[in-house]
Amino acid sequence: MTDPVNSPLHYQGPIEAIEAIQASMTPIEFQGYLKGNALKYLWRYKYKGHPDQDLAKAQWYLARLRRTLEAK
């Protein structure tokens, strides 16, 4: 069974996309990226046909953002 929130099939490979994105940004830029993605999933959860999945993705991005703040 696949996990569309934590390990979606379209993001399989030796390097996670989010790790490459983080490496290309400053910590502040990356925090903005995470915040923006959380907002995107919150904004659309009623309209894309998978509200539970979109809310879970928003939580995933918020948790990642919290971890970046705790790492300081």
C-alpha cells in the first residue's frame, strides 16, 4: 500500500525533492517555502476531492516547519 502523504509514488528516487529544495535555499527561505505549502493545502482541501489527504499534507509541512524552528 502506498502513502500519498509521507511517501507519494511520484516522488521516488535517490534524492528527496524536499531535500534538494532545502539545499538550494537559506533557512529563512526554506521556512517560507514550508509555510506556503502548508497554506496551499489548507486553501484547497475542500476543492480537490481528497480533503483528508490535503489536511494531512498541510500538517506534514507544518511539522517540518516546526522542526526547522526547533533546530535553531
